[in-house]
Amino acid sequence: MATTTRDVAREAGVSQSTVSRALNGDPRVAPETRALIQAAAKRLSYLPNSAARSLITQRTDTIGILIGEITNPFYPQLVDVLHDEFTLAGFRTVLLNERADAGRADELFPQLQGRFVDGIVIANAMLGATFVDDFHKQGIPVVLLNRDVDDAHVDRVVSDNTGGGEVAATTLVELGHRRIGLIGGPANASTARDRALGFERGLARAGLEVASRRVGEFTHQSGYQWCLELLREPAPPTAIFAANDVIAFGVLDAAKRMGIRVPEDLSVIGYDDIEMAGWELFGLTTVRQPLSQMAKAAARMLIERIEGRVVREPARLVFPANLMRRQTTTYA
Amino acid sequence: MATTTRDVAREAGVSQSTVSRALNGDPRVAPETRALIQAAAKRLSYLPNSAARSLITQRTDTIGILIGEITNPFYPQLVDVLHDEFTLAGFRTVLLNERADAGRADELFPQLQGRFVDGIVIANAMLGATFVDDFHKQGIPVVLLNRDVDDAHVDRVVSDNTGGGEVAATTLVELGHRRIGLIGGPANASTARDRALGFERGLARAGLEVASRRVGEFTHQSGYQWCLELLREPAPPTAIFAANDVIAFGVLDAAKRMGIRVPEDLSVIGYDDIEMAGWELFGLTTVRQPLSQMAKAAARMLIERIEGRVVREPARLVFPANLMRRQTTTYA
DNA sequence: CTGTTAGCGCTTTCAG
DNA sequence: CTGAAAGCGCTAACAG
């Protein structure tokens, strides 16, 4: 069914290796021979077998991207940039949509192992996940994006999550809020941990503590359900900091459901500044991470590693996080 | 760097082929030998090279999924289901995020060609795209999901787009609307074409025509900009049908921007019923496609083809589209 | 400039 | 039950 270089060679009346050379743009091939071969290849609609090629070249020209839930709009935005950057550099992109908990390594491994990819971007590593180093040991370059893992000797790109959390706290305090709630992300996500940490530190500087706190997934549903709970407390918070924008959307929805006005009765701050945060209906005040820049930086670090242009210690790139003020925050 | 079956063989004191058999669960291998080999493999942290394996087995255990813009939440929802279904069947999943216009075949091909994948789900084919049949000719099974292409001899899964468009029209007419606008999708998307067609037919049955129409991408921005235009007309529509939910979100945003109340001053109907449509802040009335069922059906059809269990004529599966009534529609 | 030759790492006969 | 040997389709020396 599939045609090979042999078939093309026979058709063009040359040797198999000449076909390979001609099709790969080897300058030594005579122009007429090349034309002959290209014509033959076209006639037989030849296409190179990628397995055979990578077997010998030891490269797959493929990058793996590990994300948590593709359904969370945060990831598609990241993937979009990564994809463009890798395509530009001649790599194709494989998306793996898995929850990368510590224990899942065995299930995850076979997917990417066996040199199926030349490098991996991990955007969903959980604290304590050991598989990151495993890749590294296999000699497969890895970069962590938007996540940190203790003791992994790989490149990583993050934003200043503690700083971002602090800014959120300071902002709310300055607006006069005193009863402030926190809806955090999964305990084993470094981002969730650091944002909460910074937030607490910011409140502490004003002599405050988190009035009510809940922890859940980075989902709309989590934000929705926990917010309903907070708002039903005897002394509900006048402001809520959500660990990411999608949680914040859930918070806004819960408030609307309860007939509580934002920002008049409740101020809300999210984190990430995904595109939707700027939509008119949300107008979400949020802590902005420079997503595109971060993704680009991650892609470039990985490509450098793959091409072996650099031999350096693992780096940790930290991008600043700034408050993006919109319509969901106001004076207490 | 990478260990091979040879290394394991040497370590275990057996032949290379026995290692292969043992690791692939060949029942003929003696239990003790197998244990020996497994231990050796573990010690050397051996992992099978996927290129070498597919070269000989002629399979990659990989499925390609072709989508338009991953940033459009419609796709992630589809991908999520597809991914689960394929994983269950033992396939890994490669996501290709490309605009699949007719002319782009050459750029797109090398990505998936060369038997890099065992089968392909195409969820973004544009009318007139010839590459669909090209895959088919290469002997690579293909299924079209949510898209139709004329004269392609492949399986396809769609919803009743004309029927859905008609339902939207009938609903608005019955609510008493007479000046009704349409914000459509790209002209070369079969879904956009069919939904508009059905919508017109529905209006025609009530002796009406589309009062104002605009056409654009399946994006928030398109909905936003065109809606601003429609609302600034001398006699703006009292209802708008958007070709998909994301466009409809743009419409809602534009209305809010203009201080126009939904549904009191403007009724809005979308299409797809993606998860966000049900969020409190949107409460979007929309035409529901059974996305999960459609994705599952597509996955199963493709798997059947790949495993060669069926040899049948290309089928066209049509799922019903129903109105999901929420808060963005009311009487004129 | 082109043909011959040797593998890449694996699965799969074919012997024994 | 295990080893030897062939070969998947390609690239990359090595000759000429």
C-alpha cells in the first residue's frame, strides 16, 4: 500500500540511496536526476516513513506537551503559543492531557517514553511528582512551565506566584476590606501553594488573616460551590481571592446566583488573566501572568536543550505578576 | 544513552529475541527466564524504542486529531472525549491545531503523513478541502467530526445543522420577533452554511427574511464586533441567532457594552451548548448538539476502521439538535 | 555525482 | 522453550 524509496528508485531508474539524497535536498544530486526522482515520487505519491527515519536519525521532531485538563481555558492559550513556537522551529506537537500526580508515572510513562518525543513541556506537574526526573534521566530534555517541583534538576518557567498573591492581598486591604476569603487550588500544585502563601503574607502585613478559606480544583465548579458556602456564612467575606481565573468565574456565577452584586457587595480577584477575563460580562480584576512570554521562553529553552546548543545548569526563569484592575473590585 | 533489548539480553544472559518475547508477554517464555529478563530490564531502566517497533509492526498506536483553534472552547470539549475514548482503546493522541483550508494541504501533510498516525479525526475541514481524500488514498482511515466535505468518501459524524438552524428560527418567530439578525460563521464551513440555511428556511416559513446578517470567524471577537454594528443600525434587530456559542458570547458582551438588556431588549440564541453556555452569567439559550455522543461515535468508527473489523461503505451519522432554553430569549 | 553497504532497534519467522 | 537470522524503510558513510 505505502510506497517506499525503493519503489521510487525503480520508477526513476536510479538507486534507492540517490532517491533518499534527492528528496532530502542533498546538493550533490544532479538537477536532472533530482527532477526525475521528484516526478517519480509524485507519480507514486510517495511519503517518507517517519518511523524509519527517526530510527536512524534518533530524532522524532516531535515535542510532547503535558497539560492537566484541556477543558480549562488556561491550557489552550498556553498550548497555542507553544505550538506556534515549536512549529516555527520545525517540530510537531503532541498533546498529552493527563493529570500528572505523583503516583501516575507508570501510566504516563509508556506514552512518552521510548523516545517518542525529543523533548517535553510539562505544564501540570504536581509537587512530589517523581516522573520529571525520570524523563531527565532518560536523557529527554524537559522544561516545567507554570509549575515547580522540588528537587527536579530541569529548567522551569514560572511567574512570581507569591508576589502575585501578595499584590492581590494588598489591593483588597487598601480598598478597605477586612473580611477576606480565599478559594485556593489543589494543595499539591506549586502555583496554588505559592499564591496562597503570598496572599497570607500580604494580609499579615496588615495584621489580617484569611477570614474563610476553601481549597479545590482549578475549576468553575469548585469556585461556584465554595463561594456559595462562603456567602452563606454568618459573616460572609466582602472580598474573595480565587487561585485562578476559572475559579473566579465560578465565584462570579455563585454571587449572581445568590443575588449578590459584584463589586458592590463582593469584590473578586482572580489569577492568570486569561483572555476571557477581559470579556465585558466578566470584567475580572486579576493578577496577570505574561502567559505568552512564559510559553515562548519555555519553548526556546527546550529547543536549545534538544539541539544541544547549550550545556548549562538548569535555570529557573521567574516572570513578574501584575494586578490587572477591571470591574470586580471596589471599596469595602 | 538509551538501553536496547541487546543490553538487556547481555545483562540477563539470554538472546536478544528472547528479551523481546519476554517483554511482550509471549507465553512460551519460561517463567524464570521472564523474571530474569524483567529484572534486568528494570535495572537498566529499559524502554522500548517506539520508532523501531512501529517500523516493523506497521502501526504507531497513535491517532491524530485535527482541530481549528484550540482556543475555541468547543474543541477542548471534543478533544477531551476523543482522548478518553482512544486512550481506553490503547491509542495515544496527537493534537494538530491548524486551520484546514483547501489550499493548506501541502503544509499540513508532512505533519501527519508517513504513517505517523494510524488514523485521523478531522474536526475542522473546510468545504472544498481536498486533503481529506488524500489521507484516504494513503490508506489512512479518516473520520470527519462536526464537519462535512463534498465528495469525500469517508465516515462522518455531524448533527442536524439545518434542523438546528430551523429550530432557532421557529423559536424566535414564536416569541413574536420580526426583525431578526444572523451572525454566521465562515462561509466554507459546512456547519455555518447548514445552520444559516436552516435558519433562513425557518424564517421563510413564517414569511420572514433575515433582517441583517454578518459573517465572520467562530470567535468572540467576531460576535462582538458584528453585534455592535447590528445594534447601531437605524432599526436594530430584536433577536440574533449566532452560528455558535462563542459568537453568542461576543453578542452578549456587545449588548452589555451598549447598555442593551438581554433578553428584554434583545434575544440571543447560540449553537453547540458548550459547558460555558450554562454558566450563570451567560445563561445562554442555544441549540444543543450531543457533543460527547458525537465524539464517542467518531472515535469508535475510526477504531473499527483501523482494526479492520469492518469493511463497509462510508457512513454518515447524523445526531439530532435540540433547543436548550435558558435566559437569553424572551417575547419580542 | 551516484551506487553499494551497513546498520538504527525491534518483531517475527525458522530451526533446534 | 530459546537462539540465529532476516528485514521493516530509511540515512549515512564509503567507494568509485
